Amino acid sequence: MIYRTAERFKAMDDVGNVYHISKMVEQVKPAPTYDDPNPPQRDGLAKLVLNNGVAVNYVDENTFETLSGAILKRI
């Protein structure tokens, strides 16, 4: 799978540590059809990752949770 970076931003935990989060969007290549033998790539699923590669989950638009349970707020 090929991913592209759609957005980058910073978030901070309750201790004051700052994290860089990247929103990675999967690039999907649709199958060719008779009407469109060479369709363009489209965006698929998105995932959030920290700068060290650890996945991050959405809580809401400005709040995120790491796999270890730390809550991060967008700054």
C-alpha cells in the first residue's frame, strides 16, 4: 500500500510533552473498466501516526489517544 501525508500537526500531553502527528492517507488505484481503462488514484482510509511510527486514535477533532492510553490535545 502507498500512503501520502495529508496533514501534519502538533499535540501535547498533560505533562507537557509535544508530539508530532501525521495524517497518512492510503492511495487506492481503482480497477480499470471498459469506460475508464486508466482511472486516477483516489484517497482511501486514513490513519494517524506519531513521528516514531506509533498509531494514534481519534477521540474527537482536537483530542487523540495513543496506544499506551496517553491523551493528547492539539496545539
